[in-house]
Amino acid sequence: MAKVTRDDVARLAGTSTAVVSYVINNGPRPVAPATRERVLAAIKELGYRPDRVAQAMASRRTDLIGMIVPDARQPFFAEMAHAVEQAASERGKMVLVGNSDYVEEREVHYLRAFLGMRVSGLILVSHGLNDLAAAEIEAWDARVVLLHERPEAIDDVAVVIDDIGGAQLATRHLLEHGHEYVACLGGTAETPSVGDPVSDHVEGWRRAMQEAGRSTEGRLFEAPYNRYDAYKIGLALLSGPDRPPAIFCSTDDQAFGILRAARELRIDVPGELAVAGFDDVKEAGLTDPPLTTVASDRSAMARSAVDLVLDDSLRVAGSRRERLKVFPSRLVVRQSCGCP
């Protein structure tokens, strides 16, 4: 049986091979809905399968988007990766995900691998690009969007949320419950002081405390972003003589560790300890008590990141406002803060 070609599809659909290509590749030119339906029907009837390898060689791009996250085991990154995958699927793209484990060498490894696969673009959830990673991106002339990471360079393309404002909302809310002060679980010594979401969460906490006339001295505690290390730190912090009345955690995963430590130490939450997190992952509504936290529209952020990574004209000619998308944050009040 002869191999079905694009010419066969065009003849059956009554159109040109160029239009068939536009339908298959979702562009670069628009196709009338009726024509698109005829082409799709012809593809289905003939059983046509595009040669993706040949397409990639011709266009030097594939239908793939590369995404690098620090740790997909953490709920926030897993949910963000899923949102990006959904948004990419709507654009006819697939997503490859790599975990850097916060190791710069691994990030560069995935960068090289994905760029070698001729991905359409890269979406990076990163601690900030190191010099080697930046050199790789420049050498390949790669299309890159930073997601959940405030850019340092003015020409970077990024999708972020109002991390500082969100942390202020959570801290103010805890203070409004009448607590003398709010402690903060921040990042580690390796957390970048500029651009990283957690450093912005700490800054938001600090501003809210200062607005209320409260000292932050001795009330910021280092912690990795995961629940397991936060649990260990929580055991030490909550069993000590200076147990804080309230804690703002820079991530929900940290808050889960604090809640587990409080339960083990028989500390009532929120009666003896108020807790708030940041991210509003799905699990936040299932903890005991349910976690008060800061939310963002991850689906909208993911769609924006995918649009930016695929939109050449916006990336080249777009204004700073167009290339930096800042999404609002909002407080989700549940019971861990003391609200009924």
C-alpha cells in the first residue's frame, strides 16, 4: 500500500498542500474553520501521519517544549508542570520535563539535551540562570521564558506573580488575629537574594512586620522548601523556649511540615499556633486544619508562558510590559490561621 502523502490530503480536501501544512502545524497562517474541518476529515479518512522528523529538519523546530523545574516531587512544581502541559496541548505542542534538583550542572544538562532535540522553546522554573546556562541559550539562539522567577535582565521574558504582595497579605492576616509577631520560614543560604520567589516572600513578610511596628530580628528561620526538612526544623523550633505564636511559611510544602511537627508535639493549630503558607496547592485544602495560603492562577500563568515562548514577534518587538507578565496573588482563608 502506497504511503499517504500531504498531496493526497490536499486533493481530497480540495485545497493546497500549504493549507494542509498550516492545519497540521497550527500556523503560521490562519485557516478558515470550514477548510480546517475538511483537512482534518481528509487526514482521518486517509490515515495520514505527518513525518515529524522531516518537519523538524526542515523547520529546525519540533512540536516539543522543554520545561525545567527544580523538583517535580514538590506539589507546586508538579501542578505548574501539569498546567503548562495542558496549555501546550491546546497549542498542539507536547512538553518534556526535566528536574534540576537545584543543581546548576543538571540544569545545563537538560538545557543542552532539550535544545539538541530542537524544542520550540524552553520554559524555565529556575533559581536564575548561571553563566554557563546563559551561554548555552545564547549559542542556540533559544526561545526562553522564565516562569515563577522574576527576571534580572530587562530583556528577559517572564511570567510571575506578585510574590511580595502575596506574602504581605498572609502576614498581615496573621497579625490581624492579634499575635504579638509572626515568624517566617524562608529559604536557605543558597536562595538567591534577588528574583527568587522565596526571597520575595521573605521581603513581603518583612514589610508587613515593619508596617505593623514589629521587629523581624531573630524571627526569620532558614529552611529548604520541602515538608520533610521543614518538619525537622519545626520540631526544634516549636519545642524550644521561644515558640512563635504564628508562622508564615514561604511554601505550602514547608507549612505541611510545620503542621505535622505541631501535631506530633500536641500543639493545637490554630489555638496555640497559627500557620499560613504560599502556593495554594490542592493538598492545602485537605490538611488538618485546612491551610490558609496565598493563591495564583496557575492555568492562566501557564497559558501566558506557552504563548510567550511560541510568539516570536512579541519576544522580539514586544514592550517590557508585554514581555513581563505579572499576575495578582490572593489570600485563601481557611482554618489554620484561626478563622472559623
